[in-house]
Amino acid sequence: MIFDMDNTLLQSRIDFGAMKRDVYTYLHAEGFLEAILPLTEYTTSMLIEQAKRQGLDASRYEETMRITRQHEIVGMSDASLEPEAEWLLSELEGEYVLAVVTNNAEEAAREALTRTGIAERFQLIVGREGMTEMKPGPSGYHEVVKRTGIPAEQWLSIGDSWIDGRGSIDAGIRFVGYQTKDEELASRGVEPIARLTRLSQLLDTIRAAEQS
């Protein structure tokens, strides 16, 4: 099982809109993004990847990461667990290999997962440092398959956003949406095998997937 972190395992307080605006403002000022972009169609990670394609150098990339880390630190400082997350992980632990794939910095992710008492549940935590391209790219999911040696078709991925679904599906991994917006998924061509309103519903999805 591969879990997204923000708003899937943890009730994140990260202001993703403010993060995206700050990253855009900086990258535009440095000449790596156009003056007019339909920002509603972009995530922060997509803006960064576009800037990289325009030649974003190491020092400016690090400054971009500093901007995102500041938002992550503030937003995750008091993050609590999603309802039923701890119970679900206790049900899955020992029977399944559990992993996290997040666009957050790995150090920040580990700190938040440790503080909320669930870090030890996971055999693998892949943050943005472990990816060649952040979600919605499939790199993080490919990394899980590579490091564990478990084929993509044996994994299920759970997340709250279309970027989790796009990355999973493009890596050949079945995707389960958690409190996702159906219109947003459809607009991005993401079709989950199941939609959850509560994390505990994942157990029924797992049983159905194992029988398919």
C-alpha cells in the first residue's frame, strides 16, 4: 500500500495556494515562468518541473525548495492524523508492505509522521529528494517498486488528489481515491478503482482488489 501523506494520512494545514503563488512569483521574477499562466491548472510541483525544463539552475532550485519548505514547516507544525488513519495502519501492518510517497521534503515528512506516531508503520518513505520528477509524475512510485522489488501490479495507491492518481496510474499502479473531487479527477483523466469517504473503507477495497 502506497499512501500520500497530506490530507490522506495527516490533516495538513499547508496553504498550498499560497505556496504555489510564492513559487510562481519567484520563478517568474527569475525568468523561468511566463508572465501569464493559468495557475488554476498547475500545482506547485508542475510549476517547478516547467521551470526545470526552462533551465532552472541548482542555486535557484534550492531557493525554490526553501520557499516550499517554509510553507511545509508552518503547515505541518500542528498537523494531526486523519480520522481512522492510525486504526487502518494497525490493521494493515504486518500483512502488507506500507510506503509513503509525498512531494514534501523527506525530512519534513519523517518529522511529521514521527510526531504523530505512525512513522514506524512504513517500510519506505519517498520524499521529493528521491524522485526525478514530483507528482503528478510517476517517479516516486517507480522508486517504491525499484527499492522493494515488488511489481507495480501488486501495489495499491491511496491519495486525495488527482496528482496522486496520475502518478500512480502512469506507474502502472491501481489508484484508490480518498475524499477526492470527482470532477477534478475526470478532468485529468484519472479513474480510480474505488472512492473512499472514510479510510476504514479501504479494507473492503483491498479484498475486492485481491479477488480481481
